[in-house]
Amino acid sequence: MSNIGIINLFKKVKDTITTPWEPLVVYPTQVTPDHPQKPTLWCYGPAKDHGLTSVDVNSLRWQGYMKDNLEKPSDNQDPDQFAFISLVKHSLIPAIVFNEWIEDENYDYATKYDISDSFPQPLATVIGFKTRQQTLEWLGSRSTTSGSGGDIVDGEHIYKKAGDALEALNEFLGDRPYFDSTANPGELDAIVFACLHRILNGPRHASELYTLLVGKRGSIEEEAGNDGYVRLIEYARRIWEQYFST
């Protein structure tokens, strides 16, 4: 074979390798999904055998918004509620995220399996690893350090801020049925319920955050009169029974 023939042969091989394969016939889809007729929330699903609520605290917050009345903020919303919403976002949600994603025991024995219920393997393992790394970076970018000037996430500091937030929320709620001053729950109620529900029903292999809420006995039923926050626990139960259990 001449040199020209060899060159032409290599060109044909190269063109075969580099030219993307295209199907000869493209068939249209047989079934098209219906377009949503009302606001639709796409979020992390519930864990296996854990009812209807999402395992993700931010997803659960939006689930609350979409329930009756919870998605309708009051026109007479107390200005103090905006400060408490900020408090929850900056002090309570980071603690829940740390508890579920960074605490080794909780991640290895609970969170990892919650992900497996939502995604097939090996995708679940990849998503879990990537999300855990992103969560650590997110916590490091926030005020979750001990103030030493570094970017090391300090769990003790995170839980201290969460405890202060729970105490402030417990005092602010008082004897009212909701945080909103009207007869119906509002924006603050949605985000607080999401946090309390995840603390009470999330992983407890590392239980410091759970203990901050229910008291050192570690049992909701035995908590009354202990050093936990009874009003917040009863509040979370009331929201659950009214909007989610039926």
C-alpha cells in the first residue's frame, strides 16, 4: 500500500472515531408529562417509612409554606418576626445541617440511608459524598467558627448558638398557639416548625442537638418539668397534627 493509501486509511479511521454518531430516525416521545396546574415543590423526599415530610429542613420549610394558611403571610406581621427568621436561618438551620451531614455517626447510620431511599446506587453514594463536602464548605463560609479567624467548623460553637436560638424562640412563643400574632400561622411558623420537626425526628446517634430541645433525659414523654423546651415541643406537635398528619 502506498503512503497516500495509508494516509487516506488513517483519515477514514479518524473521521469514524471523531464524528459523533447520530441516529437515522428520531421518534417523538409517546407520553408527555402534564404541566403543573398549581405551584409544585420539587424537593428531597421523605425517608423510608417516615411519612410525608422531607428529610431536608429547607425542603420541609417550603412544604409548610404550601400548606393551608402557612403560605399566606399576615399583613400585620410583627416586625420582630423578621429578626427571628434571621435568627433561625443563621443559628438553628446550620446546627441541623451540621448534625445531619457532618456528625459522623448521624451521617453513617441515618443521613446516608435517607439519600439511598431517594437515589439509586451508585448515584446515591456520589451525591452523598459531594453534598457532604459542599455542606462543610457552606458551614465554613458562615459564622460557624469559634472566632479564631480560621475556617474550621466548630461543632461546639454551632450547638451553642442553636441553644441560644431555641431559648429565644421558646420565650417569644410564650403561651400563644403560633408565632404569628394573628389566628393563623405565618412565615416564621413555617421555618420554625421545619427546624423543630427535623430535630425531633432526625438522626440521634449523635444527640447533642436533640438534647438541647427535649432536655437531658432524652425522652419527649418524660420531658415535662425537665430542662427542655416543652412549649416548642408541643407547638411542633400541634402544627404536625393540624397540617401534616391527615
